[in-house]
Amino acid sequence: MSSSTTQPPRGVQLLGRVNPAFAQILTPDALAFVAKLQRAFGGRRAECLQRRQDRQTALHRGETLDFLPETKSIREGDWACAPIRADIQDRRVEITGPTDRKMVINALNSGAKIFMADFEDANAPNWNNMVEGQINLRDAVRRSIRFTNREGKEYKLNERLAILMPRPRGWHLLEKHMLVDGKPVSGGLFDFGLYFFHNAKELLARGSGPYFYLPKMESHLEARIWNDAFKLAQDELGIPQGTIRATVLIETIPAAFEMDEILYELRNHSAGLNCGRWDYIFSCIKRFRNKPDFLLADRALITMTTHFMRSYSLLCIKTCHRRNIFAMGGMAAQIPVKNDPKANEDAFAKVRADKEREATDGHDGTWVAHPGMVQLAIDAFNRLMPTPNQIARKREDVNVSAKDLLDFGPSEPITEQGLRVNVNVGVQYLEAWLHGRGAVPIFNLMEDAATAEISRAQVWQWIRHPRGVLTDGRKVTKELFRSVLDEELGKIKATVGTARFEKGKFDTARELFDKITTDDQFVEFLTLPGYDKLD
């Protein structure tokens, strides 16, 4: 229950604690603003989630994805997105991470052009994280943010900072600690609404603006809800229409067929599209998991150079540049490797090659997950993109068909090591997530919810697909999975130590990972059953 004496507005209940610091964010006016958004768009959000399930049912019946015939005029039309705001003309390197106080300071100081402050996949959405994240971003906007660690080291902002672009939660997620008319509010509207309410005018006064990343959408109708929410929000605060700018992550396979339409819906508020590669792979597995001819090899082999991934990247560039807006590249999950020069050299080489490919293809910028990779990515783009962006490169030579987007592969090899990595990463990530950490270094990669989703979805499909067979001839079964799960838990215990293991939440993580992998009913997102276990 709330410990604050502040009365929430009519029809609003807060089920999470509200200390004096939280009360500065959860003001009656801010809560009324979020409630207005929820009442206006909560029903449409639910309709879009139902449309996702209807489409999944159609795919199970044997239908396939294609470009929409009813929106052909939009794809072929001569229109453009609104002109880009001055302070985000150059986005060559963006850093992503959660909204904890130290991370916010380090990311803003990293030398990147943009910091995608993440309320979604790099964040575990317990109540403290969600509200403290809002406090941290409020203080960052006003340049008053400070942090001192237990050793007394102080962190503060430099003179030159990255520009903030928060990412609210996707449409599928709720915020269970705030009820509007007796029902949980949309997590995305909660995150967006609080940040916008407290910071939009301050950002404008400082020569910037309210910029956002929008995740997990599967259709232009979902983008339309965001656009309408932006219009309502701007009117409520008396801010000119078109002030908000948002970059949409194309991280689901259905959205890849609606890039033009998504940009069109948001054309007065658009900052372009981004190739959210890890969730995109997960989406392909999820949507085609029961298709007899669909199967993907070990996760490590599904790179941006495979045909279906490269096709979607090139289509993003062509589509965005035709509409005079950004086409952002994807995440490099590698992080610097301490105490292993060879592994560190390999990590840097992989990131360098990835960023050089993106810049050469025509992307206008890219993502990294660690401050230590920022300069390497900047160097690659500086060398290959001397201009602020590459929107003038229209890539009219690119012709990507529906067949190209659906030309999945490779389907083999599926190795014992690949199975073990999926299981190990899945359990370790879930355990950290249950503790409130959404971005976790595992095996020299920065893992978030998207990569954990790939891990469990692959194993789920390998168990059920006739060709889910390891290179040594063993069929991946529930029994084999559980045997590997026990063995990998033993390895994790040996690595972290018995005391840490027993104090941790590994039993809960194991139970959850086992359930979502062995249940015949495929869970849309692991964060949905996981959220029930968070405070």
C-alpha cells in the first residue's frame, strides 16, 4: 500500500510504496495525466494485442506474411516524414542501458550521441526500478544528477552529454502497481506519461525535446495508438503538435512488412526506424514456431549477414531514406573483456566489422551496449560516414521481396554447446532479472530480455521440431533439456560459489525457465509470467 499522504486522483489506486522521493514523481497531476492516457487508449491497446493472436492463429493455419494490399497506396505514395529536429541530426552512435543512477551518468558521459534510457528489455520492471528510473531521468534532464558509490567514488555529468531517448515498455506489458478504474495501467503509457509530464517543457527550454524509442510493435495500427497518444499529450501540456519525436524499433517480423505504414502513422512525430535485431530473431521463432520448414541453427550463427536478416536491414534503410528519416542499425552485444587480451581483441573485431557493415550499407547510426565500445563505433562511422547522416543515400538499388524476408536460415548445425549456452544464459539472466537487473554480462556479451527470449524460444522449438537434432544425432527432448539444465545449474553454482547460489533466486529462475520451455502453450513473452514474481 502507499505510504504517502498524497491523495491520488479519482479512479486511480497506487499499490506500490510512495516515499517522499517517489511522491515527487507520482503527483496527483502526473497520475491524472497517465490515467487520461489509459482511459483514452487502453481499449485500443487490448484490441491490438488480440489482433496479434488472431494473426498467430492464421499463421498456424498455414497463412503467411506479406505486404498489405490495403495499404499499397501508402507504400507507393510520395510523402515524407517531418523535418528532423536540429539536435538529433547526427545519431551515429547510440548507447543503451537501464535507468539506474550510475548507468544514466556513465551513458550520458560516454561520448555517444544518444542514450536510449531503457524502461523495457534492459530493465527489470519492479516498482522501485520504474519510479527510481523516472527520478534519475528527471535529474539528468536538469543536469543535477549525482551518484556516490560505497567506496566513496563520485559520479557526475560532463559538459558534453548524449541526448536522452527513453524507451517505454511495449504494449504487451502492464504496470500492476497503478490501477485506473480498477485495472492495471499500460506499462508503456505509465513510462511515457510520467517522463513526458515532468520533462517535456524543461527539455524544450534547454533546446532539446521529448524524444522516445518505441518497442515491440507488430502493425501500423499499434503505431497509430502511439501517434494519437502523442497528440493528446501535447495538447494536454500546451506543447505544439510535432514536438515529440519517436524512433520505432522494427523488432518483430510482422512489422518488417509494415515499415512504410508505421512511418506514415507517425510521420509528424517520427525519428525513423531501428533494426532491433535480437528481438527480431525471437519474433521469427515465435511467429513461425509451428511451421514445418522453419528451424534456426545455434543462436550464434544467426548474424546480420544471413539472408533474412540482411534483407530486413537493407529494406529498413531504403524505406526510411525514401521518407527522409533515419534508419538506425542494431545492437552490438559485445563488451570489453578484462584479463583476456585475445578475447578482448576478438570482441572489438566483431563490433568493428558489424559497424563497418552498417555504415557501408547506409545506416545513419548504430547501437552499442557498453561505454567501452562507443569510440570504436564512432571511429567506424566517422571513417565511412563523414556527413551527419546518410539519408541522401536512397538505396534505390535495393529490392527486397516478401520471399527475401521469409528466407530463413541457416537451419543447422544445432550443437550441444548451442543448447547449453541457451540454457545457461536463460537461467542466469532470469535469476538476475528476478533480483531487479535487466542488463547482465554473461559470457562476454551484454544480455537483456531479448537475448534470453531467443534462448528459451529456440529450445522450445528444438524440442518439438522433428529436425531439432544435435550434430551428434541426439534428438532435443524435454528429458535432454532437463538433464542439461541440471548440469548447467551445477556449473553456475561452481562459478558463483555455494553461498551466492543459495542466497540467490536460482531455484525460481530454474522453475520459470523449465516451465516456459516445456509447456506446450508457448508464452508470448517470458517477462509476462516473470512479472508476477517481481515486487
